[in-house]
Amino acid sequence: MPEYQVLAILAALAFLYSLVASRLERTAVSGALVYSAAGLVCGPVGLRLIDLQIDGEAIRWLAELTLAVVLFTDAANANLKVLGRFEAIPVRLLMVGLPLTILIGFGIGWALFPELSMVEIALLAIILAPTDAALGKAVVTNKAVPAPIRESLNVESGLNDGICVPVLLLFLALAQDQVKGWEAAGLAITLPVQAIGIGVGMGLALGTLGSFALRACSKRDWVTGSWLQIPVIALAMLCFASAQCLGGSGFIASFVGGMTFGALTKEHKGEVLEAAEGTGDILAMLTWFAFGTMLFRSPFDQLSWRMFVYVVASLTLIRMLPVFVSVAGLRLRKDSKLFMGWFGPRGLASIVFAVMVANEHLPNKDLVVTITAWTILFSVVSHGLSANFLSAIYGTRASDPQI
């Protein structure tokens, strides 16, 4: 049966990769690159063993749950003491850098793609604005990188996708002519407030309750052995799903929930997080495999010079200029600014957003999704290959008192 064939392929890949994963982490070859390549080989362009569609709900569910788990575990591992001393960096990256990234992306898209409507160009810019916590893991967990930079990039990637969700929903509504005039202006205010407020509230509440419940039950030896692997995964998904049900941002809830859980949990924290990170890694690899099966087939087989220019600009100018502007005035070395500017990988969040657009009836959605796919692919290759190398070079100056 076809479904068992897919399961057999995925299980074999997961098993084989697990045998060499620790070794590959010390090389320039990232897991995202390996699984994307495996998906390409097994997909319609290669051996034709698996055929997945970008507008399928299964892809969206997989990417969303993967991102929720990754955000939760990364946040739970955050060093709040370091972050408390350098909170100005992620705050500026989110409050100044993120809007500026969208604006510059919109401007370059308007110049390069006249066939796209203003709303479609805005959607493209929003889809490619958030950075990926999973794809950037090689940097934010590398001890060679100064802690303030690692924690700042971790918080930025953890929150920017949740902030972008209500903006994306607003422009999707505009694209479908569902809102007009003052109603659109009202939504521009209420959607972000609702998404962020509910997301933060649910994250704080569930992260706190989850931590107290785990501690209370652990003291009574009610949670031991293999059961320690369950709470974090379940709590991450609970944060995400609960916030989504109430109209908030599940991604923000997952990140805030993870940070709250990590701050309050002391006993068994390492054990429960290590098990959860393993599950998150598996989910991420499956998402990248699914992404790989869709590459180099219609409409993703189209790459014009305009697309290439936008892809390169998205990973350089559109990302780096806002970083330099947002941290202006802070005591950061130029190489720190360049490092933060370069490591803004596009990945899981952009995949989720692209699937949302692919499910809408937009005249040029194929072009928007195609540009997104090529940008993600270039990011997987360029950021994956450069993560350990550039982190090591940058880390040699970590002893400098100025970051």
C-alpha cells in the first residue's frame, strides 16, 4: 500500500540519519539540507516514490506542529540572565527590524514583479520576513558565539513569526476582498493586539501551570522513566492549539510558554527538554523532507533572473539593512551586526505561510509560493553550509569586552 511505502521510506531515512547525526552536526552539512535532498530524490522529480502537494493540509499541520515544538524547547533553554542584560537587541530587532524588513521586501518586490498586485507583493514580503528557529539552531546553540548574540537571535526567531501571523491574515483578507475601508483599518489594530495578547497570555498561563504540575508530580515520583519524554511535547502543542482556538498566535504562545516553563522548572528540566528536542528534530526533518519532494516541479521549476535577484536580496539586503538600522546606537561591533544580519534563515515559518497562501484563490499565488520556495532552498544551502564555519570565526573574538 502507498501509505506504508511512505512510512517505510521515512522510517528508514530517520534511522539512517540518526546514526550519523551527531557527526554531521560538526560539519557544514545540516539536517535540513540532507532531508531536503532526500525528499528531492524520493519525490516526483527523482524516484517518484512520494508525491505531496504544497496546498495539502497535512503539510501545514506538520510544519505548524514542528514549529510549535521547536519554539517551545528553544525558549525553555534560553538564558534569561544574559537576555535580561541585553534585552534591547531582540526588542529592536522585532520592533524596528521586522517592520523594516517587510517594507524593504515590499519595495524590491514592487520593482521586480509588476504582474503582482500590491496585496500579493505585501504577502510575499510578510512570508519571507520571519527567521527560522530550527534552521538557525546551529548558530543559537553554538557556544563559540557570544551568549548575548545567541539569545537575541533565539528570541527574535521565536517571536517574529507569531507577530507576522496577524499581518498575514489581514492581507489575505484584503486579497479576498473580505474587508475594506475602515474595517481594514480596524483589523490592522485589533488582529495584532488579539494575536499577541492571547498568545502571551496562554503561554504564561500554561507554561506556569505545566511547570508547577510537573514539579508536584515529580516530587511524588508520579512522573519517571519514559514518561518524562511526554510533558514538554504535549505542553508545547497545548500552548499552540489553545491560543489558535481563541484567535491568538499559537507560535507566540509556544515561545512564551517555553520561556515560562524553562524559567520555573529546575528539577528534571534537562531530561524533559532533551527528549522533547529529539522529537522536535524528527518533526523538523520530516517537514524538510516534504519540502524537498516539492522542489524542481511545476510551479517551482521556474527560476527567472527577477526571482534570483529577489531571493539573493531577501537573504542579504532585505535582512541585513534592517538589522544595522535597528541596532544603531548600541555598542555592537560591525562583525556582530554582520553576523546577526547574515543569520536570518528562512524556513519553517515561511513554509507555513506559503501553504496558507497556496490554499487561497489568488491570481498569482503560484508566483508568490515559487519565490518563497526558492528563497527557502537558497537559505537551507547557504545558511546550513556557513553556520559552523562562520560561528567559529566569529567566536574567536568572543573574548572582546565589546560584543
